Amino acid sequence: METLTHGQVLARFGHALSDPIRARLLLALKEGPGYPADLADLLGTTRQNLSNHLACLRGCGLVVATPEGRRTRYELTDPRLAHALNDLLGLVLAVDPAACPDAETKGCC
């Protein structure tokens, strides 16, 4: 197992949250464990797309997979991630559209 620096942990968390499907997937798993087929239906995406996102989140160290017979259950690796997500949802951001006028065309902020 690899030990990461604080900066690397935050970068992985930021990468996971940078995609809307992955962000919604983390929010769904915040509520409790889930199965890929159910999660795909919940998020309105294909099972293949969801599988790719789950692989990314596993690679980032944010979710774990537990085989259960023919199914696999996914959950957050640490309950503190649910707390962190709740804290992030409670933030109020001071957005300044003038700071990045190309935000919509370039995909930043």
C-alpha cells in the first residue's frame, strides 16, 4: 500500500469531484453502500460508464469493492469521507465570473 502526502490526497479527491457523474456517485455512496446496476439507474448512466467511474474512484482510494457472490458492493473507504462531503456541501462559494470569462467555453471553474 502506498502512503500519500496531504497534497496527493487532496489532488485525488479533487480529481474525483471534477467529474459530475463521479461527484454524484460519491454523494450516493455517502448515503450508504450500493451496487453498480442500482447506482447506474439512480444516476441515469450506463453500467459501462458507471463501471469506469467506479474504477477511477477505486484508483483514487475513495471507494472499495466487496464481492458478494455474483454481485459487488461499493462503499466509501472511510466514513470520514461522508463527513467531508457534507462539509463541502455546506460551503458558500464567492464566485467571480469576471475572474474567468472563458469558464463556460474552456471548462474551468
